[in-house]
Amino acid sequence: MQVLKKIVDFYIFSNIHVALAGFSITKITLINFGISNNLTPFFVAFSILLSYNFIRYYEIKKNRLIWFESWFFKNTIKIVVLTILAALGLGYILVITDFNLKSLAILFPFAFMTLFYAVPLFKIGKTEISFRNFPVIKIFSIAIAWAGISVFFPLDEENYQFTLAVYLEFFQRILFLLAIIIPFDIRDVNVDLKSLKTLPQILGITNSKILGTLLLFGFVLLEIFKENFTYSGLLIVMIVSFISGLFLWFSSTERSRYYTSFWVESIPIIWLGLLVYFNNLN
């Protein structure tokens, strides 16, 4: 059991799991638009491994992740090897394959938001100014960055024309991401600085859950207005919304980090699995 726990911990805390979620939510976009491509989802996954491990290291150096510091330094060599492999994977995609390098331009603003979520843009005295330190902005910066990376970026890489359907997918993705980020803010409501003014700090935990439910309702509703609307697609987002709602309403300040870092972050993976399953039925 101890060996299994070490494997699971490494899978989660080295960001492999969130990278798989990034792969999944990017692949979902491509499938929704009838595009068969794995290069961009892998690019996103490798980028997440690189950027998130860098951000984790930066936050440890700034004494922001005291709970994580001991585990990180015990597994430094493994994380470095994993990060190098991710860098090699990115290099292979960028140099060896026919990846559309021009698409990196559209990635820039969202990558910027991801990096400067933790790394300060500038300092005012001793106060570091980053996206995570702006009141209320934290949750929106995460949702917009992930939506842009998982919707605009893969479609631009394919030279897909940005129609109303693309922007609808983008906005729908933001609603979904906002809803599943709320459990993370609920988990941290007692440890986040009051100045952050996260949704649970402003609205309270119950009202934040109600807001998350409304966001999920909007997520499902927008599916109806898609040009490529199908009943199976509607059923899939309804199931995803229901699962997300369960995790949202069962979230609390007492839940372990495994609840959010594994189960909640598994939702995009479940979504992709459902999409592949229903598509194979047709």
C-alpha cells in the first residue's frame, strides 16, 4: 500500500494528472470540430508539465507551499527527469513534426496569464503583484487561460476559421472551468489571504456552490445553440455537468487535496472518455 501511495502521489503532485486533464480538454475541442489531431493535445500536456513544475518550484522558494516542500525535495530528481522528458517532447513536436508554429502567437496571452498567475508581474514595495493576488481576478484568469489554450490554440494550429461556433465553445468552456475551480477555492477558503477575495470568501461556501450550479446550467444550455448540435453531445455535457455538480456540492474545507487534485481534475478526462465512447457508438 505504501508503494501504491508513492506512485499515486507522484502521479498527482508531479502534475502528470493535470497534464492528462489538459490533454483531454484540448482533445475534446478537436473532436467537437471533427478534427483528428493529437499533436496539439500533447503539446498542451508537455507545456503543463514544464510550466506547472516551474511554478511549483517558484512557490516553494517563496515559502507558499509549506505542505508540499518536503515531498518536492524528496522527489526532485524524478521531477527533473520528468520535466526534461516533457521538454524533449515539446522539442520533437516543434522541430520534427509539421506543427503550425504560427499558432504559438495566439497561445502567448494565455501562457502569459498562466505563468504570471504565480510569478509576479511587478512589485509595489514588498508586495508582489500577480494574477492570483488581484481580488476576484484569480478564478477568472485561470478559467480564461485554460479555455484559450484548450479552444483557440488547437483550432488556430489547424488553421480553423474562427466562427461564432468557436467563440461559443470558448465561452462554454469558461463556464465549465469556473464551476470546477470553485471546489479548489472552497478547499483553501481558510488559508487564502482575505485580500484575495475568492468567491467563497465573498459569497460564502453555500452561495458559491449555488453560483457554480448556475454556471453548469449555462454550460449545458449553450450546448443547445451549437451549429453541430447532437442529442448525444447534449447528453454528454449533461452527464459531465451532473458529475461536476456532485463534486462541487460535496466539496468542503475538510476535504483532502486528493479530492480536488485528483477527483475534480479527473472531470475533463471523464468527459473525453464519454465523448470517445459515444462517438464509437455511432
